[in-house]
Amino acid sequence: IFSIVVFGSIVNECYVNTDSQNPQLLCIFNKNESACSYGIAVGIIAFFGCIFFFVVDLYFQQISSVKDRKRAVLLDLGFSGFLSFLWFVAFCFLANQWQQTTMSKGVSQGADAARAAITFSFFSIIVWVALAVKALQRYRLGTDMSLFATDQFATDPNAAYPGYPTGSGIESTETYQSPPFTETLDTNPKGYQVPAY
């Protein structure tokens, strides 16, 4: 939502006519086209990145490969950290260019949109840092469903697969056991009886 606010406000109201004789639209941030272009680009990248990782989170339970799950979490961590940095640069760049902007009639028309873009750039830094921290926790914990758990396998690739655990070594003398969850209590003698024909 923050990315929509940033690139939406820049696209809609941050290109203004500073001179009534010149019909050319200029960027409100100190007439620096790079400031507007950078804010729009980061906003669009963040928006599509959010959509992509939302879909990945929806289908995360269905990823059967441990390696693919690990890659998805690492990609989320890297992307969140990278966008935190991009939003920090966007906030600093837009705030710096806004400080250097001289106020005029055209600039005052889009001033609220420029302030909104700067403010939501700052909020985006906080949100993306929080997402990066959450992805890092998810990676460290291996997620709640033992995402990266490979403890059951031996570290040696040539080692045999571990079998079932062995019992106590004492065999039961009972040859017949009644099925579980039965409600009838039989008083049959233990052992197998040969039927009479």
C-alpha cells in the first residue's frame, strides 16, 4: 500500500507546470527528473515484489523440496533487505531534493503529494526492515514445519539408511493380540486354538 501511495502521488501530482508560458511538465522535486523517476521505479518494484512474495507465501506449504523452500526464504530475505536499502535511498534523495526546491505557485499545488511521497518512503523503510527481520527469523528457525530439518539422515552420503529402532530384546509370549479400540472383552484363552472340523 505504501508503494502505491509513493508512486501514485508522484505520477499524479508531482509533475507540474512551473511557468504558464512553458507547457512542459517538470518534476516538483527541485526540477530533478531523476528524483521522480527513482521514486516511481522503487514504488513499482516494491509493488510487484509484494505480489510475487504473497503468491509464494500462499503456495509455500505445497513446495515439497527442502532446497526450494530454503531458496524461497533466502530470496525473501535478500529482496526485503535490498528494498529496505532502496527505500532508504529514496527517502534521502526525495527529502534532499524537496529541501532544495523553491516554492512557487505550481510547486505549492503538488506540495502535499511530495510530502506524502517522502513520508511513505520513510514508512516503507520500516516495513521492509521488519519484513527482512521476519524472513531472517524464518530462516533461522527453519519455519514452524521443520523446513530445513535433515537430522534423520546421516551426514555421510555412503552411510546406510537408518532402519527401525530395535526393541528391548524380550519377545512377547502372547501369540494373539486383540485389535485396538474394541469394546467387547473376550475371555478367550491366550494362544491359537485349532478349530474342530
